[in-house]
Amino acid sequence: MTAAPLVGSRTAPSGTQRLLAAVRDDGQPMSLAEHLARFGRLPTNRRGAGSWLVEEVDQAGLRGRGGAGFPTGRKMRTVAAARRRPVVLVNGSEGEPASQKDALLMQQAPHLVLDGVVAAALAVGATRAYLVVHEGTNLDGHLDRALTERAGLDERVEIVVAASAGGYVGSEESALVSWVNGAAALPAATPPRPFERGVDGRATLVVNVETVAHIALIARYGAAWFAEIGEEQEPGTVLLTVSGAAAHPGVVEAATGTRLAQVLAVAGVDPDRCSAILVGGYFGSWVPIDAALRMPVSQAGAVSVGAGLGAGVVVALDERACGLAETARVMAFLARSGAGQCGPCPYGLPAIAGAVTAIAHGTARARAHGDLERWLRVVPGRGACRHPDGAVRFAASALTTFAADVAHHATHGPCSGAHLPAVLPIPDRRSTGPRPGEPATWGSR
Amino acid sequence: MSLIGAAVGHRTLVRVDPIRCDGHGLCAGLLPERIRLDEWGYPIISSEPMDADLDAHARRAVAACPALALSRQPAPLPAPRTPARPPTPRSRPTGGPR
Ligand SMILES: Cc1cc2nc3c(=O)[nH]c(=O)nc-3n(C[C@H](O)[C@H](O)[C@H](O)COP(=O)(O)O)c2cc1C
Ligand code: SF4
Ligand code: SF4
């Protein structure tokens, strides 16, 4: 690897293993030399790299992989049009407890991620990019070492790796922007949204780690290649983190439109022994197993079964486990994770969590059901961020999917599953809430 | 619908900044047509636009809010039947529920 490799000369990954083509089987991170041998250099030195790549990403139909699924090209175009030089903020916090895909990419394919950070920055005309990971993951040190390896690449983007201390809500985009600006990692009232006014008051492109990894490949192989596989409306592949009742839990890459049944089979899930699948994470929905099996893996596919794809979390619930008890624990976690800034969130979520817990324990009073229905209607849409909306969606899906259990618990008390070990991971209590005033811990460059 | 004209420009919406709002509840008393309170005392705001008469009440509510949390903004124009030029997209990137 002495002579600079020809731009884009390496063959594009074929099949559905695109991002995972950058992940070695032995669990070791891919070195820069190996990465360049596999993918070639980023074609960053093309004239007008900026608008060209924004167009390409737009043409590709790439949608954000951080949860909301917004078209990335559109967001890039808005930021690129800002009067002052914009900033890029790549979201590697992966606050979703059951998600591991971003950590996998950063851990094992650091150069694909860093390529993506550079490509996204050059595309929108930024010269500085932040890559924010979660504190305590050791990913910051790891990424800094990868950055050192790239010193010779002569990139025109300054990348700052930082570890944030924010909890679940601290990884929401306006909270990250506040934190990078030196304030607490709390969501801010919008507008202005980060793409209008973010880091240092500049237009800021906030994108997820997986999203930029796709951008790194689109920059090399183009929009047509990207859209070769997957659904027409939202092409390409997505990373899913499959866990729960799975013999081979882990990160699976699938073309959009693939039936979820196939993904579950790859992860060793026996659908005959599962009652439901949690799709999308703790802002997602419980989907009854039959509907989940035929769900196409895509935003639209998830919507078709009443769910959302979110950040690609898929958890298989063993039929013996109690979906209500699982939901109650997660709701309690979400209730204490709120930033406590907006009335309906710190009052409403604990109320909802309490009612779900009472239902799971079989101790709910008759009027608890009516209260719960009302809170689920009245709480969403009124916070500065969408935390309460996601939490409400999750709780509401449990009441529908586990309706038979709700009735059973009301008459017979909790089922035996309520005493089984918990399936859904709950982060440690101390790390759930944002800690205002925490000093920023910047990774060294 | 021939709503084009001065009246359209005057239609407004009332908005609350949920972070600033302390749940004083004053606003609901001053603008009950658009604001009611939830059981914790926080405002639930209707998305129904206000005409000039009601907007005058909204102005009073905005001025009375001790937390400076209330504001008024122009209501989005109803889509005209024959747009003179292609409408600019109003949608914006959102960080929606994940
Ligand atoms: C409470 C909350 C937590 C979030 N946590 C994350 C996260 O951990 N990682 C992430 O990429 N996006 C997270 N998001 C979404 C971000 O706000 C933002 O939309 C996303 O990073 C944009 O990237 P994308 O367009 O590539 O999806 C969260 C949103 C909310 C409301
Ligand atoms: S909605 Fe909840 S989590 Fe979001 S900013 Fe307000 S209080 Fe914090
Ligand atoms: S008067 Fe202001 S602070 Fe009080 S409830 Fe209304 S908006 Fe909130």
C-alpha cells in the first residue's frame, strides 16, 4: 500500500453485505491498510465534491438510520445551502439499550465510519466534524487511534471525537448540539433546529454513524449501485440488532424489503417459541409474532404492521416471558430518563409507567385502565423532544399486542413469566439521566 | 375556498415553549377557546387557527404568561387551488421518535 490507490478502483461489495463487508470475521478492527485495499480511497479530490455528493446521496434515496428515517440528501442540501460554513455532528451515542450496530461499526470498521464523516463534511462544505460517542464505551480512544493512522491521508476535515455523558435523551440531536456547545446535554426547544442553527450557531448536519457509513460507500460506488438492491422507495441495506430469544444474537445486514422472518432465521430465532417481536427499540412497538414474520424490513414495512423501524432494534420475546412485565420495566426506565424539562413528560411518563406496572402485577384498580388510555392520548406531541411520543407508542403497543395478558392479569394476577429473568436490557441507574453541568470530555486529536 | 386576501394573513396560532412553561395555567383562563389544561396543570393547545378577534385575546394571554412561554405565529396558509408557482416544501428534517 505505498502508491496511492486509484480513486474508486475497488469493486463494490456485491450482495447484501455492504457495511458488514468492512467487518472482519475474527472480531478485529480493520486496519487502514486493509480498509484501503478493500475499498480504495474516498474520491474526495474531485472538483466540486460537495454538490456532487449531496446529489448522489439524494439520488440514492438514503434515509437516516438513527431512528427517524428522514431522507439524508434533503437534510444535507439544506445544511450545504447555509450562508456560513456548516458543521457536521455524527451521532454515535447509540442510546438505545438493545442496539449495537453503531458500536459494531465504530469498533470494527472505524475507517469506513471515518470515511463517512469526511465525505459528509466535504459534501456540505464543512471543515470540522464532531463524532460523539457515549462515555464509558472506550470507543473514543479507539477512534482516536484510527484517526492517528489516517494522519498521512491529508484530509481536509478536522475530526473531533468526543465522549458525551448524556443518557437516553442526551443523544437526541438538539441535546448533543447543546452539549458540544458547552451546555448540559438536554434537548432544546425548537425551532431553530440544528440544521438551521446548531454547533457555534452554525447550520449543523446531525447524522447517525450507520448513515455516514452508507455515505462512504455511496461516495465510492454511486447512487445507482446503492439503489440496486432493496425497496424502491427506501433502497439499500439496513443494520438490525437482533437479540432476545435468539441462538445467534447480533447485528444482521439486510436489504430493505427482506421479510423479517428471514432475519430472525439468520439470528437463530425459533418463531414457534416466540409470542411477539419488539421492533424499533424502546420508542418502537411490540408486534405479534405472525405479523412480525411477514413484515418487510423497511420504514414502510414496519408501518404496515403498526410499528416503526427506528434504529433497527429487533428483540424476540420468548413465549414464556411476560411482555407486560418487560414493558413495565422499560417504561420505568424511560420515565426516569426524561430530561424533566417539560411538564407533560416528567408527570405523564411516570403516571403511565405506574399504571403499566400495576397492570403487569395484577394490582391495577378498575379506573387505572381509563386513566392510562387518557394519558396515552394526552402526553404525546407536547414535549420539546419526541421522547414522550416514543415512550407512549411503546406502551400503547404493549396494551394492544398483549391485550389477552392484560385481561388475564386483571383476573388471575401476574403470570409465571413475570418472575423470569428480564429480557430487555436496562442501563445502570446512574447513567440514565443527563447530568447537567458535566464538563465535556474531548478526545485528543 | 377563496381565502386569499387580508384575512388570511391575520390568522394565527398560539404556541407554547414546553421547556419554559411552568404550568401556571393562567393562559387557559385567558384563552379558553384554544387552551385547556391537563391534570397536571400544563396547557394543551389546539392547532385551530385564530381570527383577528380571538388573536386579540391570544395577545393578552401571551403578555400574561409569567414564564414568557407563550407565543403567537402566523398560521400556515391554506393551500390555494391553483398555485401561481410551485409551493415551497414546508417539511423539515425531524428527529422523530426512534
Ligand atoms: C430521545 C431521543 C434519543 C435519540 N437517540 C439517538 C441515538 O442514540 N443515536 C442516533 O443516531 N440518533 C438518536 N436520536 C435521533 C437523533 O435526534 C437524530 O434524529 C439522528 O441522530 C439523525 O441521524 P439520521 O438522520 O442519520 O438518522 C434520538 C432521538 C430522540 C428523540
Ligand atoms: S420532552 Fe421530556 S425528555 Fe424531551 S426535553 Fe422535554 S422533558 Fe426532556
Ligand atoms: S401561562 Fe405560561 S407558564 Fe402558565 S401554563 Fe400557560 S404557558 Fe405555561
